[in-house]
Amino acid sequence: MGTQLMLMLWVFSFVGEACKKVTLNVPSTLEVDQIIGRVNLKECLSSAEGIRTSDPDFRVLDDGSVYPARALVLSGEKRSFVIQLSDSKTQTQKEIPVILEHQKKVLKKRHTKNTVLRRAKRRWAPIPCSMQENSLGPFPLFLQQVQSDAAQNYTIIYSIKGRGADQEPRDLFTIDKHTGNLYCHKAVDREKYDVFDLTAYAYTVDGYSADSPLPLPIKIEDENDNYPLFTETIYNFEVPESSRIGTVVGVVCATDMDEPDTMHTRLKYSILEQNPRSPGLFSVHPDTGIITTVSHYMDREVVDKYTLIMKVQDMNGQFFGLISTSTCIITVQDSNDNAPTFRQNGYETSVEENTYNVEILRIPVDDKDLIKSANWKANFTILKGNENGRFKITTDPETNEGVLCVVKPLDYEENHQVTLEIGVNNEAPLIRDVASRVPTMNRALVTVHVRDQDEGPECKPPEQYVRIKENSAVGSKINGYKAYDPETKNSNGLRYKKLQDPKEWVSIEEVSGLLTISKALDREAMAPRNDLYNITVMAIDQDGKSCTGTLAVNIEDVNDNAPEIIQDYLVICKPKMGYADISAMDLDEPVHGPPFQFNLASSSPEVNRIWTLNQVNDTAARLSYRKNAEVQEYSIPVTVKDRAGQSATKILRVNLCDCTHPSQCAARSRSAGITLGKWAILAILLGIALLFSVLLTLVCGVVTARKGKHFPEDLAQQNLIISNTEAPGDDRVCSANGFTMQTANNSSQGFCGTMGSGMRNGGQETIEMMKGHQTLDSCRVAGHHHTLDSCRGGHMETDNCRYTYSEWHSFTQPRLGEDSIRGHTG
């Protein structure tokens, strides 16, 4: 419970901040809607929007007046409630505690003791009161007397509170506490304080309230002491010069600080002066201040700005009213009421033929409208004479002149002069009144003289066409490109030269320009085939001036190409595939192409028995086999013929294969069809030659050893081992008996077909000899002796006795020489 109470107190302090407590002295009986007092709400919350009370028996007005909502009898001496104020904009809430007290004490009569005060009928009520602002006095100025009925029986002390008494402006009003006379002590400005809401209080000498507080409003009567003032010192308005009568130009407005809705603030507007004075163009409504036009004679080109002196007077414009003035500047806006005009009716100029993109004439115009505006800017148009589009006219944005240019070359021989009709108007249209009186477009004639120029030959048209049949005979002549001299209108005196001929198919005769076929024309050699074959030709006159043109040759197709079957090799999986489709193409035009005819061209009964060929469409046929066909590769000749009878025969390789997909047979075909290239064959031959040379050397060595003295007799049984010291590997052993191959670490037998190469880094090739125990004692492996036969059949260790190449050479060469000598002598 204590926590809840603390929370409630905290919420109360946060939401509603308490203001100064107010105590009101009231009688014990309260009547409905009878004011019982007034609370200063502004002092607590000046921006209060919502006013509520915590006790529904009381209500509070916006000015703080407190009234009972029903008739009440106060049983106790005190009763309290809270006035709640709130401001939604600032989210602020404040509260004013109000305590109501009623008097039960005995009041003393004058010169009488122990007598109870009894209330009689009162005339304690607000008395209307006012005073003139800016009063001249004399001060203090008596306003009225306030009296309480209780003063008949008791001694009463009077006091006042409120703005002008105990609030700013303080001490402006005072009350005689004994008589209740109310005084003002100085002049008051109504524009600052229009009313003073005072409250009068009546107390007995011992401090008890004799009556309820009396609201005492003092109204300040207005005096016409403020001049009306315009809201602007200078007004700026704009109005089009073509405005009609009654057009609103603008509104002037003035304010008066005096009391509203009185003669002091009833204003009248008028125009004191217009500059330039004549004619009068404007008027102002006396009550609203709206300025309007009263004449249609405004002309910006004559007067572009008017100044008005405006007057405002209060007291409804009576002569004794106060007056103020302001300045109004009215700018006349330009309207397109002046059409542009040429300064002359006709102009002449000249230009040399064959020149273009040059300026030949500037045409000035006059326009009185505002410079640089759309009403002034000119638009030029060539109305006649420019049907070929050789001229163009634009507007110079700075000078507003028409700039006439030649954009395509003129031909003197075609026309010596050209006459143009030029029209001009504005970017903005003319206003209606002017457009109905004058033409919308001004016109002038321009004569352009074309000056002659010595010009070269003309290649017109730039492309000329000729038709030639392909495969025409070499040496045939055809018409070439024809140029002409514009002066003579013929081709006399012109020479021709070929500049470009991609295939070098033709030659050109210099004088006549005729083309001679120098090579056979092949339409199918062109890319693209259906395009024209272009030959570039230059024509030259006697002065060396030239022009170029293109001779487009259309090569007409002839049926000089037989159709060709596209496929070379087919794979048909049996039995999954029952056929294969073949197609053909023809390089000639379609008129010499499909439909094609397909036929088997084989004379072999086997092919005709197994295979059949049926037409599928204009360019394809279907090759089918019979069920008893064997799985193998067939060579099938097929003939294809075009519509004109041109035919060709091609032998198709057809692989009838036992497979599920043609790719399987293709892979087998690649593995089975591996062939050796020329470099592979050459390498094999070189290997064979090297082998024979080694064998020959061995044979010669064996023969010599048998006859020699220094080497053992079993030399023929020794094995030669070639060892490459640069890249050692398994030693290959070549036996002299049967050429058995044996490695040092492997007992398998075979043919030793290669020998290691020597050391490539300048080393010496070593030839190792494996010796039997019958000949070389040094051939021992782990203390054992081996014969050639034992080496040939069993495992052999690698620790063999070796002889270097130099030892071998020094031993064999003399003996080879001896054998050679013996051979010669023999």
C-alpha cells in the first residue's frame, strides 16, 4: 500500500505541478451560477488550453471565474478542490488548489459589542466603468465609488487587485480603503491596455470578508490617435500591356491600431497621383484597395512603367480623418503586339557553284517588342524555292538577323540563279487584336546568283550496274562505267582507270571505259556469293581533275557445280539402328540446285542385295540395310543429281557395327586404325641399323679374340654391358650365344635391342665385360666364380670386372687391323 501511495505521489508530481494555493471566502449557502471568486489562471499556466475541476459541483471559466454548478450548503468550515490546467502542445499540466472558507465568526457593530453580523439584501454588484484613453486629467482622476451594504452596520476596509493595481502596470488604479472611491493616476493608451479587470474586496477591520469579491472591469474608451499605415512602403505590380479594362493589377492594404469596427478604423483608399500623368489608366476600389485598369491604351513601347501615390484615410475618408501614403510602381509587361518586318522587299546575293555549308546573306528585321524576349525573337522560314533542300536559314540570337546558308552544292549548268521567298514571324504568337489587323508573317524575296566554276568530270550516278554470265569467255567485252563532263554533257576527252578489282577478273580500256574479261568469272568464289562484284573506276579529264564511281557487276549463275554429298563416313549400330540419312548440297543458285535425286551406283550384287536408298526430301536420302547384313565396313557408291542434270558420285564408308551407340564403334576404329608416321618409321630403321652395327662389331671382336694372344680364349663367351654413367638404369646384358638379354637384377631372358649412349658431358663411354672364371681371375662376386653358362641361367650379381673403352680400343684395333690385312692378303 505504501509503494502504491508513493507511486501515485510521484505520478502526480510528474504530471501536474502544483501552483500557488488560492483561498476564497464564501457564504455557507451558494447559489447556482453565482460567482464566488476568480483565480488567476495565466499566472499558473499562461498557455492553458484545457480547464477542469476535480469537484463536479464547481466550474471554472476561461477568465478564472469560479461558479457553483448547483445550489450548495457548506456544512463544514472549509471545502477544497483542484483546478487542472493543461497545454497539449508542450505536454504540460499544472494544478491550482482552491480552498473555500465560510465565515461563522461574530462581527462587531460600530460602537456595539457581542452582536452577530447578519446579512441583509446587498447591492454589492459590478458597476459599469470606463475612462478615455490619453486623458489629460487632472490626476488622480476619480472614476467611481465602490460600496458594500455591510458598511451600514460595520466598519469596512476596501481594496482592489488585478492588472493596474497590484500587477503591471502597478499603481495605475487605487481605491480609498475607507470610502471605496476608485482613482486613476495617469493617462492610459488603449492600444496597450483596452480593459483592466480589477477585483474589489470588502473586509471588516478584524480581517473578515464582508462580501464576495466584486469583479470590477474598467474599459478604456478609444481615441483616434493612430494613423492608418500601409503594409508596404513601396508596392511593385506588373500588368500586360494588352490587358483589357477591369484587369486587376494588385491590392494595397493598410492597418489601423485603433479600436476595430469603429470610425477610427474605417479606411478609404484613393490615388493621389499618377506619373506619367496622362492618360489616367488605373483606379482603386475605396474599400478593398484593389487596383484595376480603366483604359486599354497601355503601350509598353511608349511607357513601360507607371508610379502611383496611394492614399489611405480613416474616419471613413472624412476630411478630418488621419491620412497615410504609399508608392505603387506598376511595370507594363510586353505583349507581342508588334510583328517583325523586313527592311526591304527584295535582297540579292551570289555563291559559287559546288560550294556548300557557307553563309551567303544576312537579312535584318525590325521589331519594337522587348529585346531578347520571345515577342522579339524572329523565326525565319523559306517559303518557296528550296524544294531540293539546298538552302537553310537560321536566326542569329544576338542580332535577330536571318542567316541564309547553302547546305548542298549548286550547279551552274543546271540553274544560273535561284529565287527564294523568305517569311518571318515571332517565336510567340501575336495577340488577338493585332493578329486580326496585320498579316501573321512578313515576306521578302531573295535572288541567289550561281557563279560558274571550272569543275571536273562527274560520276553520276555513283553506282552503275552491269550483268555478266559466269564462265564467260576470256576476252569478252562488256560496257564499263560512264562518266561525263558537266560543261559538254558528254564523255569525250575522258580517260578511265581501274582502281579496285578484288579478283582481278577484268581490265579496263583507257579511252572507251569498256571492260575486258581477263579471267574466268566464278560466282561461287565471291563472298558472299549472292552479292554484287564491285569494281571501282576513276574518270580523269584533260585538266587532271577526276571523279570515282563504282561498277556493280551482277554475275549470273550457270549450272557449273554438281551437288555433293556432305557425309564421308557413317556408323550404323545393328540392330538398334535400321538406317542412316545422307544429305547433299549444291554451290549453285537454287534454280540449279534441289530437288536432288539419290541412287546407288554400285555394280556389286552384294551391295545392291544388302543396301537400299530411299528419298527423304529434296536434299536428303535414307540408306537402309537388310536384316541378314553382316557386321563389317562397306564401301557404297552413291550418285546424286540436281534438277538440271548435273551429277556426282561419292563412295561412302559405312561401318555396320554391333553396338548400342555409334561412338563405341568410332572408338574401336580409332584404336584399330593407328598407323605409323614417317618419323616413326625412320626411327625404327635407324634402330635396326644401329643394332646391326653393334652385332657386326661383336662378331668381329669374337673372331679376333679367338686368334689373339693377350686376351683369354673365352672372350667369345664374355658379355658386353653398355653403361651410361650419366643416367644409370638397369644394366642390359647381351649374350654372344643366342643374344640372350639379362639384367643384373632380373633373371628374365630376351633380346637386347638397344645400347646406351655415351656420356654427353665429355665423359667416356664404358663397355663392361662379364668374364667367366676360366679366363679372368678378377671376375669375382662375393668370393665366387661364375661361368658364362651360370650367368646365363641364374641370378647374377652386379659387382663385375669392367674394362674401359680405351682398354677395349687398344686391344681390338690391332687385331682388327691384322684381320683386315689377312683378308686383303688372302
